[in-house]
Amino acid sequence: MTTKKTWFDGVNIVIMLVLIVITLYPLYYMGIVSISAGDAVSRGEVLWLPKDISLQAYKYVFDDPAVLRSYGNTILYTSLGTLISLILTTLCAYPLSRGHFYGKSLFSLFVIFTMFFDGGLIPRYMVVNSLGMVDTIWALVIPTAISVFNMILMRTFFEQIPEALHESATVDGAGEFRTLLQIVLPLSMPVMATMFLFYAVGQWNSFFPALIYLNEKALYPLQIILRNIVIQGDMASQTTQMGADMASMSETIKYAVVFVAILPVLCIYPFVQKYFVQGAMLGSVKG
């Protein structure tokens, strides 16, 4: 029995190591290409180690005013959008988690209905346009403010908080808002951290709403600039600076921009990862 268990553990370890390599190698490859010489990358000489290390690609990226401006836009959109999403999701999930809420089933049906049926892109654009939100920040943070899946996850977590705590707060004279702020939310940090991660990463990586609703280039988020560089090779503001180096540096610049774009997520995730699994599991399984 011990031998079988040892073999089983050994095979699992090997499989996990292979999966780790498969998962991390693209990120590692992106990093070494971004700091390698453009000619070496073009010749396919960069596979495991960087060659002729140079930070020239990052210099071109950070010298581009469009990249810096879009980076600031993305930070603003992500911060404001995540804050709005957390507030609205909490205010929607909490009433639906309370058993005495009148019309709870009907409101839950309306909310869940939107998971399966959607008006479509054109009606959505017409609504956003009629509200005067096209070419504004609100077009990026309001239409996608609440994810029904995230709301259900949070509602389920709230439902697991003992009813005795709500009753004690009521006896002490606390209303629903005070109970939410002083009792429920302090006990819900795991699921709140999970929601923060979901919304922040989703907002940071979002490009389609900006592609649809924004016409002013000064409002573009980083992902639109990244898309233009990676797909269209658009580095127009650097063309005169780069000159003949443009062709050889194009690949390293693409990888440098991608690396710069994902760096904040890589930095934030380790700090909220410990809450992530706990919040997702506790909110998805009703005990």
C-alpha cells in the first residue's frame, strides 16, 4: 500500500512540475525576449536564455507618450471601476441574502435572467449613447459594474453568516446598513478580496468596451494601445526615433509592452492569493 502511494505521489509531482513549466515558460520567454537584442530574436536564437541583453525595448515603450497616457488611464479606470463594482455588488448581494427581504425570489430571478439573455451589442451601444456616456470614463465602468456570477458568490457567502449575529445587532439598535458595515463586511474579507481580484483583473485586461465606446485616443486604456502594437504593429510615435531599428526591434517591443501590461497583476496577486481560494470556496458551497 505504501509503495502504491509513493508511486502515486511521484507521478503527481512529475505531472505538477510539467504543468508548472508549461504555465511559466511563456511568461519567462516573454521576459527574456523583451531584454534581448532584436536581431537575435529575429534569428530565433532566444529560447532559454536572453542574448545580448538590452533594455532598449523598454526605453522605447516608456518614451512613447501614448503608452504612458494609456497606463494612467488604465490605472484610473481599474481603480474607479473596481470600487464601483464592489459597492454595487455588495449592495445587491446583501439584500438578496436576507431571508426576510420582500420579493427576494422575484429580484433574484430578474438578476439571474441577465446571465442567460442579453440584448446584444447594438442595443447596448444605443443605451450607452443615449445616456451620453460615449467617449467618457463612465462607458467603461458603469455597463460592466456588476457581474451576476460574482454577486451570487458574494450573496452565498453572506448567507453563511450566522443569523444570530444579525439578531444581536438588531437588539442593539443597529439597522441594516450599520449591520452590513460593522458586522457583515468585517467578516467577509475573504470574499471581498476575491471580488476585488476578479473585478480588478477584469477591468485591467478589458479592451472591448473601450474599442466600442471610445473614439478619443487620449482616453484609450493600455489594452487598446497594446492591441494596436501587437496586432497592427502601431508604434507611430516612435517611428522617427527608431528609424532603421524598427524592423529588428518590433518583436522585442511587443513583448516589452505585454510584460509592462501584466506586471501590476503579477505584483498584486501574491498578496490576495491567500484569500482567493478561501473566498471562492466558502462563497460557492452552501453549508
